Amino acid sequence: MSFAEWRTLASQITDQARSRSTDPSDRWELAAGRIIIRMRWLGIAMGILLVESREGLANPSAVRAFLALGAGFASLDTAWHFLGEVFLKRLPLAVSALEALFIALLCYHDTGLESPFRWYYLMSLICVAMRYSPRVAWATWAFDSVSLVGLSIAVGQTHPERSTDIVMTIVMLAWATWASSALAGWLKQASRELERLNDRLSQASEELEARVAERSEALRLAQARVIHQEKMAAFGLLSAGIAHEIGNPMAAISSLLQILKRRQNQDPYTAEKLGLIDTQLLRISRTVRELVRFSRPASDVVDHVALHEIADEVLGILKYYHRTSGRTILTDVPADLPRIRAVRDHLNQVILNLVFNAIDATPEGGMIRIEARVSTPKADEIEMTIADDGRGIRLVDQCRMFQPYFTTKPSGTGLGLYVCRQIMTDLGGRMRFESKEGFGTTFFLTFPVTRQAADSKGRFSNSLIDERVPAHQAETIEVAADV
């Protein structure tokens, strides 16, 4: 293998170890592995120190050889630990049996039953109890007990006094096995419980962050709607002020005109011009009245509203919008449609905003259609469509059309469609659109109708409203170019 291949392999091994170290199911195993590896190396270091600092050993060379073998096993266990694995993990009983034999041989070549290496039995039991199940720990205790008895037989120390020591050692090892297994089990359970609580804490933290983000977004959207309403209120105040300032001089001019018209012996030319002035004054007065009506404070009273009345009001306002010139607006909103429960001013705002957008998106000579009909067989919904044949909406912009502060107009606020959808949601209705770039856009407004029924002639009536409105035929309005 080349150096690059070795480097790639080492990187993969490191990444695997890191991924395992972050896996909750392996954290206890890796933590226990770190402790066990330190215990093994501590045992090897103490063994080397004992061999080099003591005399009277039966076979020092053999002891050094077995310690070297133990160091090799500890090295393999350390290497596997850094890889996120356990050396011979699937053969714990075989490892326990080999360790029992290893300790017996160390003691045999050292000083027999008096060898300090006999404490390795305790270290082996603690390591097994930390890493494996209690069943494996008790099997290790059985191997160590057999190993200790075999060692006593091999060294020829089977007299009663030594037998008592051996039995007490086996009993102490059994107690150590039980205590180590119980402590390790409690620690494992505590670790799992802590991990479960950490998971719940993380989940709660994520839910809290999501709720905070949701509330923050709702607050931002509410602020956007308030800003839009404040702008509309300011526009209303400005319109009312303008109407008032125009109305006062107009009243004086109208009074003077009436005085001039009452004068006797007027020539036909003067009478004609005075009549023309009177006609234009009436036109201005009508415009001022409509401006005052439009600028009145918005009402929040929910009432039964007829869509054809809203359409007529919108058309009356559109006459004074400069971009309406040269465009044809067709309406087909029957008067016998069921009325809907809504705030009249809010509904007016929705339709007016959509028609304004349609006019802005439509070139001179374009056409805008305002239509409404009962959209379901049960007559429980009314669908109004506002369609234009303008430039349409780009595909990349369609997903953001209802976001606050998003606009494609150079001087737009980006709040119109957002506020319209909020109003429709408050009404219990729906708002959507279809658009194809270069072919126009159609907005669909769906309004719920409550307690409505059809009469025997197929017409619809609202049981909450007693009045009957005569059928309204399709209306075509073409605004003159001089408006």
C-alpha cells in the first residue's frame, strides 16, 4: 500500500472511533475500557518493579517472559480501544480462562502462593465485572478459584493451614465479584438513566427553541401587520384632511356659482359655461365624498356582507387610481350569492389590494376579471377569483409571495399579500394563487358560508338574513382614458 492509502485508512479508523465515542450505547463500554487499560498497564508496571526489586524468585526469566506476554495483550487491548472496539470481545470466557492460567504461572515462577502476583486475581475480577455481565464475572471467579487450587497443588502446599488461606482467598474473591458486579450494574443503570434524561433534556431544549422561534415569528408577523394598519390609518387621516381642505373652498365656490346663476339677463354663452362649471363641481364633490367614505376609520364589527357590494365599492375607488386608465375590468359577482360573515372594511381591503396588484402587473390594454360563484355542491363555500393577463409571477418568487416584507415592486412594502392572507385566515377562509410567467395570475379567495340553503328554484339564500337582493348581471366596466 502507498503512503496515501495508509493515510486514508488511518483517517477512516479515526473517524470510526470518533463516531463510536459519540454513540450513547458505546459510551459506558469505552469509559470502562479506559479504566481497564490503565489497570492492566499499572499491573504490568508493578510486576516489572517487583521482579527487578526482589530476590529469591524461582524463575525470574520466566516471570519476565510472562510479563512481556501480558504487556503484549495490554498493547492489543489498547489499540482496539482507540479503534472503538474491545479486543476479543466475543470470547470473554476464553480471555478469563487465559488470564487465570497467566496469573497462576506468574505465581508459580515467582514464589508460589506467597507471590504478590496473586492480587492479579482481584484485578482480573474487577476488570471483568466492569466490562461484562455478572454471569461472566462469576465464571471468571470460578476460573480463578480453580487456578488458585491448581497452583496450591502444583507447589505442594496442601496442608490444613494453607487450605484455610486458600478457602478464605476464594471467599474474598467471591465477595469482590459480587460487589464489583453490583457496583458496575448500578453505574451502568445510572449511565443509561442519565443518557435518557439527557435525551429528554435535548428534546425539550429543541422544542423550546422551536416554540421560541415560532413565537418570535408570530410576533414579527404581528408587528408587520400593525405597521401596515398604521400606514393605512395614516393614509386615511391624510385623505380626510385633503377632503376637508378641498371641501371648504368647494362650498364657497358652489355658493358663488349659485348666486351667479340666479342673475337675470345672462347671455347663452355665460349660462352654458356656468352650467359646465356646476357639472364639474358636482363631479369634484362626488369624488370628495367617496374619498371621505374610503378614509373613514376601519370598523371591526362582523356583519353579513354581500360580495357584489364589496366589488362595487372597489370599482368606485379604482376610478381614481391613475394606472387604471386603458385597462378593462370585467366583473361577474351575482347579487343572489349567499352573504358571508366578515368585517366589511377588512374584506374591502383584501379585494382592493389584489385588484391593485393586478392593475400594476397588467400593461395598458390588459384585462382584469373579478368573478364569484358557489364552489361546492353543498353551497357552503363561495370562491372569488381575481385574474389578470399581465406578466405573471416568476417561479422563484412564488414560494415567497405571502412572506412579510417581500415585494417585487420598486416602491412596495411587501405587506399587502401577507395581510390579505391573515385576514382570510381570520375569516376562516383560504387564499391561494396560480401564475405562469408571461400569461398572468389568478388569485382564489374561498369564503365559508354558514347556515345557507337552496330554494326550489336553485337560488341560494342565507337563513340569517331576511332581505332579498335582486339578481345582479355580469357587469363590464371600461375606464376612460381621461380619468
